[in-house]
Amino acid sequence: MKAGGKHDGGIAFAIVIVLVALNLRAFLTSSSPLLEPIRTATGIGFHAVALLTVLPMFAMGATSLFGAAVGQRIGARGGVALGLVAIAVACASRYVAGGAAALLWSAALAGAGVGLVQALMPGVVKQAYPARIGVMTGLYSAAIMGGGGLGAMASPWVAHALGGDKGSDWHAGLAIWALLATFALLYWLNMRRIESTSAAEAPGLRGLSWLRCFASRRAWLLAACFGLINGGYTSLVAWLPHFYAQQGWTAQQGGSVLALMTAAQVVAALAMPAIARSRGRDLRPWLVLTLVAQLAGFCALTFDAPVPAVAIAVVLGFGLGGAFSLCMVLALDHLPDPAQAGALAGFMQGVGFMIAALAPFVTGWVREQTGGFTLAWAYLAAVVVVLLPLMLRFDPRRYAAATAGLFVARGTQAGAPSITALDSAATRKV
């Protein structure tokens, strides 16, 4: 922390960031362990089950693209608050959901709320903690993963505890997360620090548009890598508990495996950016390490290796969580200006989550055609193999050149060189 905390959001703001982030995956992972009672009660088929993951992920991506525009109009404070309201309403509606249509509607609404939050938070974090971006992005990412673990573990427990004579009340297991969203909303609105962050961020957002990212090969590369990595996560969220249910495991046991994987994600998401930062700006060796861990986990599932499920979950969680947080840092590192970096991260997440939304469809279709998940896991392993050489292209010495001219810096007049352009020129001189 810098002297006086002038450029640091402080511990209280870090807590509110964690509270908000916990809401960004809990609703998504809560349905997977309760899949069987949901299917029994609603008659929802496997394609529709995949939509419980696909729809929110697609909505996250689409809304992330427009999040910066919302931030320009109502500020980060209002934009994040609006996202939390959407999540709370969506989760609460699941308590009275009577069929597949209501569940799918709530999934899409919650995903839209998450997308709005995710579009604005990276810029907020970088603005509040410019000297601690690696650590704070890791904390934010870890909290996102932690929320996913809470959803997987707590939802079946709540459903069983409140089930009474029915044995399981899946409505309560899904709706409980409205309380967490409401609590985070109240805490968020009570933080005065957000006002200063929003005010500082707003001028930098003026004139910025993620539409310019469509012409940037680097933005597309970031989005593709982010989307393919998260495709592994969304597939595991959708199908891992069901995979073990086919082997005779209970919903609680399947949810526990998913929660264990998420716990490993939390540790990796928190630790990897800090470790990588301590070694310099080059994130490539660490990104490759996380991909190798994913490859090992998917290969173990594919070949039915005699490895305990606990070990597979931990290895996959380490790989997925570490890669997620490192990708966030990677996008923010490309541009020095917080608003510009936030817009690039918003594009990466927007397009990336829409790419990730397709993965559960693909793996679910493979499972339906073959009756098992062997080829689905093999497909995810092949995706990781494709990602490995792509990661080598993220040389930090080329960041400025790769993003030159993407955005006009704050205070830069039309036709004047931007910060990124000047950085690029300086890089070429060196």
C-alpha cells in the first residue's frame, strides 16, 4: 500500500470486491449437483440441461460487451448494482419455478447480471489497486471460483436440509443464492470508495468502444484463448457430477467433487498471479504450466486412469483456476490505462464467454451420441493441446505493438498519438 493509502482501495474495498465476486458463479454450479431431482420434477432433457450452463454463459458474454456502455451512463457503482439486482431476482425466482422454461429464463437473467458485473470490475480493480493488480486480480478471480464451490457444495445440502418429507427441495437449493446477492448489493452500495472509483473511471471511458477490438488481432487472440479455457470449466460444471452419478455416486458426493475442484481453482487463482508477478511480467511459463495440468486431468478422465477422483479434481482445478486469473492479468497488462485495459478485458470476456458457452453443448452432444463421456473428455484434452502454442505468442515485450492505436488515451485529441502508440514507438526505438 502506498503512503496514506492514496492509490490503494484498502481492505474494506477488497472485502466488497470478494463479496460481489462470490455471486458470479454460485447460481451456475448450484444446478449441476441437483440435476437428477430437477430432471425428475420438470422432465427437462439433456439438451435443455446443457442450456442451464450455455444460456447464462452466452448471456454473460453478450452483456459483457455492453457493460462499458452501461458504465458510461450510470457509472461502475450503478452498473455493478444493477447486475447484482438481476442475479438476486433470477435466483429468487427459482424458488417458485415450476418447469424448464422458468429455470432457463432465470439462468439467462442471472448470466446477464454476471456479464454486467464482469465487464466493469476489472477496470474498477485496476483503478483502485494500480500497484497491486496481480494480487487483487488473483483475489477477485479466486472469489469467483470460491462462489462456484459454494454453489456446488451448499446447494444440495440446503435442498436436503429443507426438503422435509420430500427428501430434497431443489427449489430452495437454487434460490438460496438470492440472499448472498442481496447482501453483496447492500454492502456494495454502502461503500463510499466506489463513488471515487466511478468518478475517476468515467472520463477514461468516454470515447472508448469495444467495437474497435473487432479489428484487433490481439483482442481476438485473447478472447479465443479465454473462451477455450473456460469451455473446459463450463463442461465440467455441467457434466462432472453427472459423470460420477453414472458411477453410482450421490448428488452430495458429486457436488463435493465439483466443490473440491473449485477449491483448487481458488488456491490457484489466488496464488498464480502473485507467483508469476514475483518472477517478472512474462506470464507465458505459468500459463503453459496451468494448461499442462488441465491436459493431465482430462487425459486421466479420458483413459479412466487408476487415479482417485480427488486427485483429478485438484489437478483440473489448479489448471483451470490458474489459467483464468492469469488471463485476466494478461488482458489488463496489455494497456497501462485502467479504462482502456478494462475495455479490452471486457471484450475478451464478452466474446470468450460466448465461445465457452458452446462447450457444454458439444460435450453433451458427444455424451448423448456415445452414452458416455470418454470422447467428451478427449475433445477437451485436444483443445488444451491447441492452446499450448497460442500461449507462446503473449510476449510482454510486444504488448504495446500488439495494441498500438487500439484506443485513444485520456485527454488525447483526435489525430494525436495515443499512449499505446507512444509506447509502441518507444519499443521500436529500443
